[in-house]
Amino acid sequence: MIAYFGTMNKIEDFTSEVKVQNVNNVIGTIGFWLTSDIHSAKPYAIGTETVYQKSETEFWEDGKPKVIQVERRVTGFIYKLYIDEPNLKIYDSNTVDSYDLFMNDRDKYCEYIHAGKRNFTWKDEAILLNMEEANEKFRNSLIRQGYEGFVIQNCKLQNGVTDLYCLFSLKSPLISDIIPVETL
């Protein structure tokens, strides 16, 4: 399988380094998110980081610059990977959005709070109380069924439509190419 992995930091070894992806926080901890095309991986490699620097406009009484916290834009890399074909649960439908199928499946493990309504879902924009726990239970449920991840086919993203993969682990993928996002 060929897939694209966008990350905000350069990776030398997929087994031991922290991978920083700009993924929706609600689903980001389920696994590693990959796409079937390079341009759809780009948003995962662009984000911000918090840095501390001397202010050019704010000073202490003694004239020394204050140290301030700022958000700095980070553009990372897209890795073209060759991965052994994993056993994936497939979310696909001709009548319902594939992403909706995935989120509805995950919702079985979610606890929401919202004023004025019962039986919330992710579409209600309610507050998710147990994100980490829900993602872990969802992932473990799929692992117990023999899956190594899942694919949301024909997923509509900002950059178009792609197959969106989530793998629970990346075991020694073959890195074919490392593309800096600035070059795309």
C-alpha cells in the first residue's frame, strides 16, 4: 500500500520518535492518519507551535524586553510510505457519507454534555467528556475484531476527496520520499 503521512516534524525512525500531526483533536489520538494522495496530507503537516521570545514592543521598568509567548506557523514534511497491506475496517457507502459512518461507529463510546437535549451525537456539537477513553475503546474494539486500522473511503477534506487511513501503529514503513510542504 502507498500512503502519504503529513507531520510537522522531521522523522528519522517511525518506531521511536514522537510524530506531530495537525489532526482534529477529537479523533487525533486514535492512531496515525494517512491519505491516499499527497495534497490531502498537506494539512496534517501545517500547524503552529508555541515559542517564547523577547518582545520588541513590551518592556519592563528597567528597559529590558519582556519575554512573550507567541504562536509560530510550522510547515513540516510529507512522507511517501510503502506499508504492508494492513487489515482495515472499511467505511464506505453509496448513500451515507463515509466519515459519518466512522463517527457514528465511534460515537458508541462517547459521552457528551449539551444543554436541552438527550442522546447527543458528534453532530450536535456537544462537549465530549471522554475523548481519550472513547478513542481508546473504539481502537481496542477494532483491534479485538482483528483490524489494524480503518479507511474512510472517499472522505471529503479541505483539499478534495481522498481515502483517509488511520493505522493504530506504523511498523517500519519503507520511506520512499520526504517532501517539504513548502515545495508543494
